[in-house]
Amino acid sequence: MSQTRTVIRMIPALLLALAVAAHAAVLPTEAGDMFYFSFGGVAGAVDAFGRVLWSVPGQLIASDPMGSCLAVASAAYNQSASPPAFLGTAVSLYTPDGRLLWSAVVKLNATALATDCVSVAVGGQNGEVAVLKDGAVVKAVNYTMPVYALAYKTDGTLAVGTGGPLTGFTAYVDRCGDSVTALKTDAPYLIVSSPRFGPVKYMGGLAPQLRPPAGVSEDCRTFAYAVYDVIYNNTSPLVKLPEPVISLAVSGDGRTVAAATMDELYIIRGGSIAAALPIAAVRSIALSWDGLSMAYSTDSGIGVQRFKLADITAVGCPLPVRAQVGGFTYALPAAAYVPADASAVTPLPAQNGTLLCLPLSNSTPLLPHTVLQYRVLYAVRLGPPARPFVGQFVGITSEKS
């Protein structure tokens, strides 16, 4: 599979000054100008520029595909006791602008959360799943094994992922009925299951992480997941990354996939890498519906980046060339994700041992389809090296008559 790799040298737009937490997560909203987050015991919303809009205490978050609400789970303690005594999990439902609709405390240690913005389901380490509506528990079921994932499906039923050493760990379920189960018997492997293609077994398993890297589009047609360093769309290989994938997201329209390794964050469109950001250890990713806004969480905080698409090509130079947009470097040609506020392209010279290409202009306006003009300044053609003499030297004498 041929790929054009475009490298963006980028500094995150904004990092929230919050403490490191294991439950860092980001979620999209349909509008694309806001993302939900949880990090360092705080949950809330940020805008497309990374500014915090509102925040509340929280460790786990969930929403529906449109981001119509935010469900938050937070550990509740009796602060008057010494040491503070664990009371259970406070489950709350908020509007997108941060208004509290209702809140209740359930007596379980929460490990998973899901909502359809009417009801909220919370699962615990003890296998119990409680469903709350209007601040009251309306249903409780015990699955006898720890609950690792929850999702409200398109038919309104609840998908539950549980696990143990013998049965495997189903740590990913989604609204479309897809699931990913990690098992380890004689060798690690995954079972990826979908209503569209049934169960498929993959050898190799996951990179070490809390949950399988997977995501689905709103219409359920694009189901992307990673098996070690290979990303699949349904059962077709999409792209292979240089390192194991630790997190992944799919845009609502299904055209964009974002995936992270321990060293970089990749944007993938049409089976090719459209951008590679040098951002390490991205734990969670969220894409807007059109894939042009992205939020991500790292061990340091929450970042937000806005993009626009641009096709950048070069003519007049036979060498591989590169260009900069806003200080970020791209290998051309590129169907590139560029910073949303960028307005110009800076072509870079290209040279090898015998050829030098210079751009006709030092700066070119950035358009949806940008063509950069080059000229060849000189070309030095070296002849072949002298052939070594093979044979016998013969002396020359002269005779006197």
C-alpha cells in the first residue's frame, strides 16, 4: 500500500493545567465547536480553541453520538470521616452548557459509563450495572464479572462488556453492536465482532493499554480498530503504522481516522496518512463529525487542534520536495491537514548531488488546490569514470638503419 506521509511540526493549541489521571478521555459533539473531557478528577467542556467552558468533579464521562448531554461519574466520599470513607459513585447528567439535570449516588465502584441522554448506565468492578433515570435507579443487573465497557445501541438496548482471565476481556462495545475482546491462552489474540461481518480472530493482540483502540462512525459503516500496529476498517487493512496503536477515533462521517502510537498522532484519510503530529502518549482522541477538529488527552493534559484540507503539489522539479505551512513541514504531493488559520505555503529548495531546484516564489497563497512552481538552477552531468587498463604494457624501441 503506497502512502504519502505528511509531517506536521505542531505545538498543541492549549493544554489544561490539570493533574495526571488514569481516566483521561475526550468526546466529540455534533457541532464540532466543542468537546467534552475528563482529566485529573475534573470533567467538563472545551471549545474548538481549547478554552474551558465549564467543569465539574468527575472521572468517567459519556454522551450520545450527537453530544446532546454529558454524563459524569465521580467517586463520592464522606469527608467528615478520618480517613474519608468511600460512599459510592455520584452519577450526574448535564446539558451541553453545564446545567445539572439530576444527580444520584450508587453504591458501586464505577468502571464504565454510558448514556442515551435520557438514562445513564454505570457499571462496577463487582459486575453490577445500574441504570438511572431522573436521578433514581430504575434497573440493576449483576453480570458476576467486572464491567469494562457500556454503550447504548441504536435499538435502545444496552451493550455490556465484561471479562475475566478465562473468558477474555471485552473492553470495547459501541452503539452499532461492535465489540473487541482480548484473550490470552497459548498466545494473545483478539476477537473482533460486528453485525456486519461476525466474529474474526486476530493473532497479535493489543499494545499495553486500558482499552482496545477502536471507533465507529455515526452511520455504523466505518468500524476502525487496531490489531497491534495495523488499523482495519471492518475486515480490510487500512494502514500500518510504525509502532503499536494505543488509541483511535473515527469522525462522525466516517471519512477520517485518528490513531496514536507512543510517539506520534496520525490523521488518516483515504488509506493514507494526511498528517503526523509529534505528540507522545495520546490516551484518548475525539474527532468532530467532519474530522476537521480534534481533541486529545495525554499524560500532560487536554489539547485541541483545528484543521482544514489542502491539496499541495509541486511542478518543475524532478526531486522530492517539501513545503511549510505555518511552520509545519509537508512532503509533497500531499492531501494535507493544515492548521485552520494558515494562509500561505512556503516552498523549500530541493537538492541532491547533481541537481538544485529553487521555488519561483518564496511564498504562495494557500488555496484548496495549491500548485508550487519550481525551476532547475543547474544540472551537472558527470561522465563515466575512466576504465582501468587491462593487458600488458609493451616497450617501444627504434632501430637505426
